[in-house]
Amino acid sequence: MTARDFVWGVSTAAYQIEGAVAEDGRGPSIWDTRCRTKGGVSDGSSGDVACDHYHRWREDVALLRAIGVGAYRFSVGWPRVLPRGRGAANEAGLAFYDRLIDALLEAGIEPWLTLYHWDLPQALDDLGGWTSRDCAGWFADYAALVAGRYGDRVKRFITFNEFSVFTLFGYAIPWAAPGVTDRAAHLKAVHHVNLAHGAAVDVVRALVPGASIGAIHNRQIVIPEGDLEENREPAALLDEHWNLVFPDPQILGFYPPRTAAAIEPYVKAGDMARIRRPVDWFGLNHYGPIFAKADPNFVWGYGWGSPPEGSPDHGFGWPIFPEAFRDELTLIARRYRLPIVVTENGCNTDDAPDANGEVHDPRRILYLKLYVQAMRDAMAAGADVRGYFLWSLLDCFEWGNGYGPKFGIVHVDRETQKRTLKDSARWYAEMIRTARKDP
Ligand code: FCB
């Protein structure tokens, strides 16, 4: 691979930017419900309007073109195209992504389509959602609809974004929709999502000639808080739930040891083969390491710990630690032996336009420089990394944290929806231009 083939992109997700939640026939998702639940989102906000991307997509494609990215990762909102999750499709919703995809291609930007970035249709959650084995089949049918509709123009497909975040925080630790806290529900969700992934890989492969399929794993080293003995076993269990219970069965064909016995009651004959379907690359989302501690307040007996005092961080305790990123890439390359695409990496900084209307975000630029360098170091050490997608294009709805965190390289004024390129967007544009010139 030459530097010219390396993909530089940005990522977004439907619920975080689109808004228009009740428009053109979209159905509700578990995140609409979560946002209406007291305490569901820290600032009481929702994705009702978000970045109004549903109406401003032309402007957003123009931004992508101005920055010069080669690829754009977005997600299809399942409830926008299938308002009840299954059954009748919503033509207006499908047509929205047609327009977006066509505009991207016209701008010379490759669309990377994520099937699931957490917005499960509420109607399916009412039937048990991911705790129901049937959900794997519902997801495969949805994947067939999307692949059949867009597969003539889209070749890059991602089954799921960050399996472990939405299963752990949705079914064990109540930090995300649907907010269940139960060990059995968590294990069932893990297994059924794995089955859904395998089924979707087959469906997309069958329907889209030349498809390049991946899944996105959020892998981060889990460090026992304070290096204390009592935090070691909790950290090891969290490591399984966070880092291993999806890529191991999907790519290697087994569950890690602590989980294997616990999940057994939900595994039927033939399941492991259904889950382990060949994928083309490993998607990695990475921000920083995790610190774990024993915590009886949560169902698995572990909770989130704190980094050592004085560690640099970019908000809500997310430490800046580029070496961990380099090591993660190296470890993935060795363990899974697949090409890697970094599908999310980025930084939350609190930046706003100054008196001249400019947004200076030097801390983000510093973070990005450190992390891109760490990726290059991993590549120099042999990791086969094929692309890097920055999170995110726009300041957007950050799930349970509402609009507080700002990960965009484009500032979005919440009142006016005005978009302003931050210094980091210009820095990224320049970096991409320079990188493309390298032989
Ligand atoms: C990841 C999510 C993404 C965004 C970033 C900050 O966990 O995939 O949607 O919220 O974190």
C-alpha cells in the first residue's frame, strides 16, 4: 500500500447529527425514548434537532469536500428506513440516504456505511430488543434492505459500531439506551448481537459484489486503578466484556474464558460458526485507556476507576495516552491478523468562536498530532493500518453527555446551526494534502 491509498476520513452517526426525528415517517428509536427519560441524558437534551443534518446535508458534504477527506463514515438510521424496525420500509427515509450517497460520490468522497450506530427501533425493543434472539434475524433483514438499496454505489459496509459500548452500557451499566441492568440480559445481548453481525456479513456479501466488510470494535487497554490487587480481577472481567467478547468469537471463533461458561446457556449448536464469518478488515475506535476498579454498585462488580492523578485528559476522565493507541494497534495486528482501519479517534475540547468568529482549538491539534504519530509508529512496527477516520466532523449530540462534549473539527452553533471550520479542520486538511503527496 502506498501513502496515496491510505484512507483519511471523518465519522458521524445518524442520531447524533440528523435531527428530524419525527419527519418523513421516521419511527422512534431507543435513544428517543432515553432522551425523554429523566436522567437519561446529563443536560436533558436530545437528538430531536441535533445538527439538523437531515436538512443541511448538502452544506455538510461541501464541508467534507473543503477539508479534502477521501471517505466519509455515516450511519443509516434503522428507524428512518424501517420505522417499526421490520416490515414496511419508509421510502422517504431511504431516499434521504440516496441523496447523501450520490452527493458524496459526486464530490469524490467514498461512502462508508455503518448499519448500526445504536439507534435500535423502539418497536423492536418493545419485543425484547437485543435480549431476544429474533433480533439477529430482524437485523439481517434490515441489512438486506440497506445493502440491496445502496450496494450499487456503496462498497464499504460496517455491521456495528462499538459492540461493547452499547451492550455493556445498555444492558449492564445504565449509561445508555435501553438502560437495563441485568447480567443475563447483558450476556444475551452480547450473543445475539454477535449472531446479528454474522448474519449481516453474509447478507451484505451475497447482495453486494465487491463489498468490503468490517465491524467496529472499541478496544482500549483496561488498567486496574492504582495498580491495586483488589482491582485486578474486576479489570480482567471488564477487559473481556469491553475488548474480547466480540472480536474473539467473530474472528477467532471462541468466547474468552470468563465469559464462555456464563454465556453457554444462550449458545445453540452451530452458533459459533454463524458468528465467525470472514470480514475484510478490523475497525478500531480508540480514545484512551480505561481504568477499572471493584465496584459493587454495578451488576458485574466492576466500575470505572480514575487515571493516576495529574494524567493529561480531554474531558470526563478520558486520558491522553498515545502509546496505548500504538500498542493497541500492534496487539490487534498480531491477535487478529487483519488489515486495520481506525474508524474513530478524536478529542473533546471546549472551544467556541472568538470575537473574529474563528475557532482556535490547539489542544485538539496537539492530540491529533500525537495520535496520528502513534499510528504511524505502529505501522512502522508492522501493523497493517489502511485508514484513519477522525471523530468527528461536527460538534454533535454526544449520547448521555448531551451537547457538552465537543468532538467536531467543525463548530456548530446550537442556536443558528452555523458551521465554522475550526483550526483543527484546516490542520487536518493540510495533513491529508501532504500525506497524499508522499510516495
Ligand atoms: C464513541 C461513539 C461515538 C462518539 C464518540 C465520542 O464511543 O462511537 O458515537 O460518541 O465515542
